[in-house]
Amino acid sequence: MAAGARARALAALLGVGLTTLQRWRQQFAGVGDGLDRRKGSPSLVSHRLSDDERQRILLTCNQPEFAALPPGQIVPVLADRVLYIGSERSFYRVLHARGVRRQLVGGRLRS
């Protein structure tokens, strides 16, 4: 661009949008500090499950009475007993993080 190339042509050559190219130039060409200032999800979420809550979900899923059930059936049973450990989605997230897959396929549990 210092030699006269057009910004739009350079952006097309790089496969990025014109505004992205302009932002990069502003951040890295001496004007900016090179820090990523995009807004996104903060790394610390206030409602994130604690380690104790995750452990309780794992212990619950591994109890003999729940070992053959997917979270979609465990959570309602716990609700009937007036116990709330986490949502069905939370159960799936915790199990997925541990590499465990549980879902019913044709009436049979697939792990």
C-alpha cells in the first residue's frame, strides 16, 4: 500500500474485508498497541458450574440407578425427588467434557 496499491484490492487478495484490513493497519502499524479489542464472551462467567457441582453431576450419573440412563431421564427423576443438581444441558456438558456420550437410540443406551 505504501507503493500505491489500493486497500480494497489488497483486502481482496488477502481474503479479508476492507474494515478488517483497516483495523489491522491501525493496530499493528504503529498507531495501536496490537491488542485484540474485540468484544466477546468473558472467560469468567458468573453462573459457570463449580468444580464441586461438576463432581456431583458425575457422581450422580455413575450411581447404579442412573448408570444406564441419559441425562434426559436422570434430571426428571431428580426433580421428582425435589433435587436440583443442574439442567439437562449441564449434565450433557459435564459428561461431554469427560468424554462420555450417553443417549438413547432405539430404546437402548449408547455410550
